[in-house]
Amino acid sequence: MRTGPAAVGGPPTGPGTGVRDAWATLVLSTLLCTALVTGSAVTGSFGVALEHGTAVAAGVALVAGAAVAVARRRDRWCGPADRVTLARTVLVGGCATVAVLALSGVLGPRPWLLVALAVPALLLDGVDGHVARRTGTATAAGARLDMEVDAALLLVLSAVAALTQGPWVLAIGLLRYAYVAAGWCWVPLRRTPSPRFSRKVVAVVQAVALLTALLPPVPPPAGAVVLAVALAALVFSFGRDVRSLHRRTPQVVLDPVDGRGPALADAQAEPVRDLRLVEVGAELEGGGHPRSRGHG
């Protein structure tokens, strides 16, 4: 998970390989998703073929979103850390294919195949950030891509976990998207919250909890307890961010003198960026009048 100050730097100069890497990712994803469907094929009615086609399409579409994001970068830059993230995306796309097969009943509700794909995808989550820092190729675009892959993995896992735990588990995968949607209506949520290590820990806990609940040997009641604790931590984390961003929102208060303009206390919260305002204010306080520019 790439976060922190290094994530806001720019990519090194040089020819970008984003388009090539995007196509390579799409090809690998198509091969993996097709192989997963072929390995789970039952026999060929039209309905089964449609389910298999939907499963492949779901996995490839997920990967295509990440591939297009990389290919459309202005500089076409795709660094070593981005390639690790794209490899994770291929695994997450495979998880999406298996999830569709599980949701359609082709596979069981807690397939080992899903766990086998999700575990390396989760482990690689810590690799891309390390590679970015070691190679000095951390970018804001790479950090966003990494975050979207994390969110997609949680959504896929929560959808399958809901088969045995109930629809409430979907909150783990949907809460982040609800947060983004709320930002369309409430401007403070569009800001970036202050970095916290605990936020990264909570994100990892969600994936680990979902994987634990999806393990076939784990009793569903035990999985429910683990998921409930993880969801509580996630709600607390999002709630703390909302509260923090709300506190950072500037409050517009009417001036107690004339009731029209903003109060001076609010103005003092922001630094004065135009020195002419300081000059005019000083002259008014001294009883004079502001000088008219261009009239001597």
C-alpha cells in the first residue's frame, strides 16, 4: 500500500511503457480468467456457458480498468512498483472470476481457489510500496492505483463472504465507495485526510478477516465474530476521518459589527497573501484613506 510523502513525487524522466505494460496485463488477465473457468467447467449447457463468460468478463473488466488508467497517463510512465501493482490486479481479476463462479453456484460458497489467489494478492500489497521507495519511483498516480486495487479486492471478497455470513458483510467492501460517493455531496470529504499508520493497519485487517472467514475449515460463527470486529474497526476509522475533515472545514460566520462579511476571527485563520490588503488595513486603522493606485 503506497502512501505517505513519497507518493506525491513525480516519475523519473524517460520513455514511458504504460501502454505496453497495460496490454501485457490484459493478456495475462484474459489467460488466467479463462484458465480458471476452464478448470471449473461442468458440461456445456447454454446457461453454464453464459455463467462462465460472465465470470471471465468480470475478471478482465476489473483488470481493464487499471490497465486503462496506466495507459492513459500523460507521460505513459509505468515504473517497477506500478508493474507489481498490475500483477496484483491480475490476481484480483482472477478473484473476481472465481467470485462470479461462486455466486452463480458453479463453485462452493467458500472455494479454496479464491483463497489461493487472494493470499498472494494481499502479500504483494506491501511489496509495491517497498519497491517504489527503493527505486525512487513513487508517484501519486501509483498510490491511487494501489488504493483502487485494495478496494476492489475487499469488494470481491466481501461479496463471496456474504454467501455464508449474510449481506451485512458487504459493508466492508462498500463502505469506501460510499465514502467517495458522499464526497460528491459534501465537499470536505473530497479532501485528503491526514496520514495515519492506523488507517493502513485497519485496511489490512479487513482483508485478513475476510480471508479468515472464507477458509473452509473456519466455522461460520467464528468467521462472523472476526468480520464483525473488523467492520467495527473500519467504521471507526472512517468516522474518525469524517470528524477530522469536518473540523478542518472553515466556518463562515457573519461579522458581529455589520452582519454582512465574514468575521475577523475566520480571516485570521488564513495567511494574508496580498500585501496590498495589509497596507489598506493599516491606513484605515490610522484614520487615513487607502491610496488610489495610478492617481499619484
